Amino acid sequence: MLEFNPNNRITAVEALQDSYFDDVRLPNQENCGEVPVIHIDVDDKGEEEAEMSKLIDADIEAFSS
């Protein structure tokens, strides 16, 4: 969980399954459902805004995996 690179980090579900958390877990309060898709609309005001929208979408996709 202390990895800077999110691709090397364990997931929250994996962390909850670790015995380290057995004493503090509240399974009835855990909600590990599907991660919602986030899309940020940017007004089409020009090339810079379109590029920014693509970069934001790429970042969201990279960190959602």
C-alpha cells in the first residue's frame, strides 16, 4: 500500500484480506463494488482544451486499472 506507483500497489480489497487488518475489519461495512466510470466534459473551445481533456481521461484510465 506504500508503493508510489499505483500499478505496483495492492488494491483495497487485497489489503482488507490481509491478516494485519483482522482486528479492525468491519466486514458488514465493506463495500468493494464496481468502480464508477468518471468522465469529465470540457467545452470545445479550442485545441488546448481538447488536448487537456484527452490527458485527463488518460490519467483517469491509467489510475483506474
